[in-house]
Amino acid sequence: MFNLSETQKELLKKRVERDQELLDTIKSRLPDLERVEELFGFEREDGIYRFYHQSFKVYGLQNCTLGAVGIFQSIAEATENRLCDWFEQIVADGTGKTFEPEHNQNWPEHTRRIVEAFFDARYFLEIMIKYGHEMESPPEMLPFGWAAILELYNQR
């Protein structure tokens, strides 16, 4: 067993409190997260088909992505966090896009980032719902999904 100093014990206690606050906030937002997840279910099937069919309707995936990100951002604000810079960059690169006919000439370059942002948002949405239902308190041994949530909120 490790012998922790008083300073280390206090830092660990604060980390656990922050993790609990994040989990509690996620739990309080479960109805919103689950509502957006329903939209993702339909949009995943249709939107990914639209990507491979080279249909401008793939641009509609941006709405789901931004809906989820809005909830993630509200969780960040409630817990005095920021979203991970990498995630924010992926979302920025995959949203705010408007179809233009010349995009058809280099379809993947214009639309793959939309799909990437959609899938990243969906991943975090699903694991927040999963751990929001499964956990009452932050575990000592971090499951990968919970560890990813902590990374999203810059708590690791």
C-alpha cells in the first residue's frame, strides 16, 4: 500500500470530488442526452448512407453533432470545465459547412470531417449515458469510457 502525504491525500480528495460533480451533472442531464441520442440513431443510418451516396443531405449530420455538443458544453459550464481542445477542433472542422455543387468534385475532402465530428459526438453521448446510468460514484479503477469522459472535460 502507498503512503500518501497529506498534500497528496488532499489532491486526491479534490479530484474525487470533481469527478463526482461531473458524474452528478451528467446524471442530471440524462433526459437531454437520451433525447439527442434518439436523433443520432436515425441520423447515423441515414447520414452515413448519404455520405456514401454522395448526397448533400450528409450535411444534416451537423445538426445532431451541434445538439450533442451544446449539452456537453452546458455540462462543462456547470462543472467549471472546458471541453478538450482536440474535440473542439474536430467539431469545428466538421460543422459550419454548407453544401456547394463543386464539393462533388472532391466529396470526401468536404464531407469526411462532418462524419468524423458526428461519430466523435456520438461516442461521447453514448458513454455519458452508459456511465450516467451505471455509476453512482467515480470508480477507483477507471473504465476506458469514463476515462475518455474525464479527458473530454480536462479532468485528467
